Amino acid sequence: MRFLNSVDYTVIAIYALILIGMGVWLQRRASQNLEAYFLAGRKLPWWALGVSGMLAFLDMTGTMIIVSFLYILGPRGIYIEFRGGAVLVLAFMMLWTGKWYRRSNCMTGAEWQVYRFGLGPDAKAARVISALSGILFTFGMLAYLIKGAGLFLSMFVPFTPLVCAVLMVGLTTVYTVTAGFLGVVYTDLFQSLIVLVSVIVISVMAALHVRDYTSQPRPPAVVAAATQPSGTEGAEDGAAATPAPAGPKRQPLGGLAALAYEVTGSKDWMSSAPHTYTWMPKGYEDYKYLFWFAFFYLFRNVLGGMTTGADPRYFGARNERECGLLTFFWTWLMTFRWPMMMGFAVLGVFLIKELFPDQSVLRDSQIAIKQHYVQRAQPGTRLDFEQAARVDEVVPQAEWDDILKRRHDAEPETIARLQKVLGAEWLPELRKLADQQELVGKIVPKHKWEDLLALLIQHGEQREPELTARLQKILGDRWDEKLNLVKYEGTVNPERILPAVILMMIPKGLRGLFVVSLVAAAMSTFAPTVNTAVAVFTRDIYQAFLRKKATNFELMGASYAFGLFLVAGGFAMAYTTTSINDIWDWIIMGLGTALFVPGLLRMYWWRFNGVGVVLGSAIGLGFAFLDRGLKTMGFFDWLNKHNTLVPWFKWNAIWEFMILTILCLGGCIIGTYLAGPTDRRVLEHFYKTTRPFGFWKPLHYTLSADQLKATKREHFYDIITVPFALMWQITLFILPMQAIIGAWDQFWVTLVIFLVSLGGVLVLWYPNLPPARDGVENGGDLELIRSFYEKPEAAGGTAPARAEALG
């Protein structure tokens, strides 16, 4: 344990003991009944739920990813996180989805299926598949969280990422499984104080570093290059450049901008505008068309946001007004995350400059490691890593397969660059290098790279003395600390910037605080994720279908057992992924798409029924897991390499989303019309209590004229506030980042947009919040729905006749 001192470990030990103590203390209160265990009795105030929500979204793994993009791009990294990290769905949860779900009086999202579809065979099937969907989604989320925890903690203790993840997850599982949602919220309140202190410390450190550096003269070497037109960054490097149309001339870089360009290669690092073309480093080329990427994910957020709200914090809120207030507060609290992450990114720039004044040692290090293990596996194999590196500098390795498919139809400029390095016979030489890289990938898999580095750092001198000596010669002093930052592609690993800053720039004694704060963030995401999935299993599968008359003791035991099973499954999935960015893409674009299509239709279309849920969800989940399995086996890599029929096609997250959306939507619509509408009594009850907008005109007659008028007014103000809420949230997050890096010209423009947007929210939304009351007036009643099926004659008429009345 060379990196932390006794004070750091004392802080970590005290923190762990407090968490365990809180779990034991709260266990008796939480185990009174299921509502107490999963929703804390619906007695928690909105501000406490808002704090808990903030901590749930401030996870360690997501923070590491976002810091990596802020390190690469500066404030523009937020646009990549439109895919999830910027949590734009909060706007929709604040405006209407949170209160809609609270009006149901349900306990879980799967139980909500009964409220929406009734208790017929199709509704029961919808409830089961909804529960299974939520559980499978949780497996993916846990894998994502576990992967990030291992990468983070393995830089501080002498264990592999797997062992580190086991230790953290084991501690979290203890207080989550024993204390339920009450334990989640109370520990979140405790942990929020730790995170707040860390935010303040890291933000101040970063601001002081920027202030000190801006007084220094800029490096002369970057002045001339930095006057290229805005939006063409990376163009002069030749390799990956596809210059965007020339913009206005920039002023020469100075201060932090100069340093960031020198370290990251990004000339627009200080900018907050998403350019059409953006230079990206190796491994991140998919994000180079940043503007269109952000636009696509903004559209995806609008669709996905309209299905959110099935969260314990909304089911457990005291009333529907507090659903809006807790989300408003939640969004403000999320702001603290961005100056902290920007601070880590800024300090990361300074750190990388100090550690790697010549970044070619990163390339040399990864070549040494790969060469060593390939020679061990296949002695005598001739490899030319230096030639591969030279080619990679002019044409990125990510484009080699596409060029080999097109062959002489490749772009003339690309062929000219390859001929300059490989000569006239560039095609067979390039194919030879591509085959070499494929061989290396089999012997040194990308998804095992971090584990391999951990073993070299901790046991390399005993197990691999020759390789270790070579790495020491390449990296010099602090070789072991530097090796953690070597990416598989031979560049800086931006996903490890955050732990590297803590490890190498935070004074001993304070490191323990920062480790605890990030572990607290991870636990605060892990805990409610497990709690929600356990609630779904116990309430919607075990109690609903397996053991209807189970005692409270038995139900609590089933909850504990399933929680342990869930965690084990998350571990199994975590170690089949190459990076946390990879699995996050799949969660959002794969599993997320499979869930949001049925979720959207059930909320906004009266004709949608349980059969549509089952068929659409089954197709979506089946395709999402098939996609994951094929990717794990390397099928898409093979397809992208050998597909010559459609050479421009490359399987990625956008294609995954588009195809999965079409398949899900088709399955939902076909399933809907294979059966009749949902029972009229259930539909009427749902519409009168939820009062949603969308395609619900056949149910308008269930409301009085005054009720219909009030409902339409509510819908008008909810919808018209959306652009103001989204812009308020985006600018709220950008402002502190601009302040941290000293981009004051842009700061004042952003501030004006922020104030106008906030004014729109306060004028259009806040005055129209529902009144404060105990519980929900005229809310959902599951017992009433059950009575429809126990005494069908009370409904008056047959089911087909009732369905016919709705068209």
C-alpha cells in the first residue's frame, strides 16, 4: 500500500464502519414491511430525496468517463455526455413524468403495469417482462459500475481491479440489502457532505493552477499552429483530419489554451461550442462529428426522457408537488459535479505535461508489453510495431479495415500518405500490419489490459523482470505510476485521469478523503440500483406469482438472496467488456432503447396493450443481448473488417439504436393489434388518475368539463417549459466549468442564456405546480383494479362490449 498513508487509511476505515453501523441501525425500521423497505414509508421530505437523487447520479464510473472527455475536449465534453452523463432526462421528470408515476400510488415500475393494463393474462405477462427488463438493465448498470470501481481503486491498493471491485461492492451490498431504501437515503445524506467538501477542494486547486499558469508566457511552438481557422483542429496533423469548412481566424493560443493544445492536441479546448468536426484521439474517433453527435443524443434524450419517472424517489414522494420540487433541487445539486470534474480535467492536463513531456514513451511502453507477450505465446514471430506506429500516425488504425475493403477506391490523399510510409506496394504491407494487429489482439485482449497493467505494477519485478526493466528504462522515474496511464492504443488513458490526479497531485492525508468521496459516489449509485431491482423481483415476481401468501420474513429473505445473486451477475458481465465507455454505450443505446419504446407507447397511446409490451420488449431485449454477445465474440469487428459489399457501413451505437428502435416499434404495434384494447374500466381509471397527454382523446369523456380544461392547461405549461428547462440545465452545468478555466468571454454569454431560461422555468412551471397535500388526491387504487377482475359483473356488460366503446 505504497500510495496512501496511515491517515488516509484511517479516514477510509472510519467511513466504512459508519456505513455498516448505519445499515445495522436502520435495519429494524426498514424491515417492518415492503413499503418501509423499498419506499421508506413515503415519509421522506423532498429535499432529502433530491439529495439522494443527486448522489445516485454522481457515480464513480460516470465521473471517470466524463472527466476523460473534459480532459480531451475541455467544456465541450459535456456534449458527448448528452447520451446520459448530462442527465437531461431530469427536465422531463421535473415537468411531468415524476408526478404522473406518483399519481399511481404504486411501489415499483413493474407494479405500475397492473395500474396501466389491469390483471388480464396479457397484463400479467407485461408485468413479468417489465420486471425482467428492469432486472436485466440492472445487470448492465452493475457491470458498468463494477468495471469503473475496479479501474479506480486498483490505483490505490495492491490488488487487481477485480479484487478491488469485490471489496467495494461487498460493503455496499451490506447496507443496501439490510437497510433498503431508508438506508440508501440516509447514507446518501451522509455521503453528500463528503462529496461537497471534495468538490470545493478540487475546484479551488484547479482554479489556482489556472491562475498561476496564465501569468506565464505561452509556448512559442504552438503560436503559429494555433491560428488555424476555428473548427479545423487536428487538420494539419494529416492523419485523421477531415477539415470542416473554414471558420473565422482565431487569436493565437495563450495560457491554459496553449498548455491544453500541447498536451491533448485540441486547439479548441477552451471553447464551449460543439463544432461540426472535432479532432479526437485514438479510440474515440466515433465522436469526431461532435455537433451531429450531440444533436442525435439530444433527440434521444427527448424520447427517453418522456418515459422516465418510475423511480423509488417518485413512488416514495409525499405528494405530486414534491416530485417537481425534488427534481428541481436535484438538478441544482447536480451542478456541483461539473466544476469538480472540470477541476480534475484541468489538473490532469498539468499532470500529463509533467509526467510525459514526450508522449512517445506511451507508444513505446504499449509496444514493449505487447511484443513481450506475443513473443512468449509464439516464439520467433516477427512483428514490426514501429512500422505499425508510423502508419498509425498518418492513417489511424481505426481506418485500416475500411481502406483494405475499398482498396484502390480509397481516397487519393489517404493512398498518397500510405505510399509515403509503405512505398508503392502499400496494400499488401498494410494488410500485413492489420493481420499483425489482429494477432496481438488475440494474445493481449483489450478488455484485459488494465488487469495486465495492475499485475505488472504490483508483481512485475518478480514475475516479469525483463519486461519490467524495459518499462523502467522507457518511463523513467515513477514508472509504475506512469504505467497506469498507458492506454491500449499507446496514448494517454483518459479514463484514468481522475484517479491519477488523486494519486499524484493531492497531498497525502487528503487522498483518503477523495478516495472516500468517489467511493461514496459509486456506492450512492450502486445502492439504489440494487434496491430498485430487488424491489421489482420481490414485489413483481416472487410475491405476485411465486409466493402470493409469503410472510414478511420470507419476503425479506428473498430480497436479501436476490440482491446477492444480482451482484454476482453484474461481476460476470463486467469482465467481458473492453472499457467503461464501451458498456455505457450499450446500456444507453442497446438496453435503454429496448426499454424506452414500450415505455413511450404505454404512456402516450391509449390503444397500446399488454401484448404490445410483451412482444416489443421481448424483441428489443433479445436483440440487445444478441448484439452484446456478438460484440463480445468479436463478430462486429470481423464484419467491419471483411464487409466489402457495403464498404461504408460500420456497426456502431447509432446503427444499434436505429435498428433496435425499428424492431421494438414494429413488435409493439403488431402485438397491440393482435389483441383487443385494455379493459375499459382499467383505462378509465388510469386516465382519470394520471391525466396524461398524447393520444388519449377516446378517454376525454371520463373527465368533467372543468377537469378537462384544467388538465389541458397543465399539459400546455408542462410542454412549453421543455426548451427553457433543457437550456437552463445545460447552461447551469457549463457555467462553472467556464469559470474554472477562466473562459470569461464565453461565461457572460452563457450567463445571459441561463438567466433567460431560468426565468422561463420560474414563470411557466413553478406557479403551476400541484398544491401541497398529504398523499395524492384521487390517485391510483390497485385494490379497485383487482376488484374489476374479482367481480366482473359489477362493470356492466361484457369485456368485448366495453372495448368496442373505445373504438
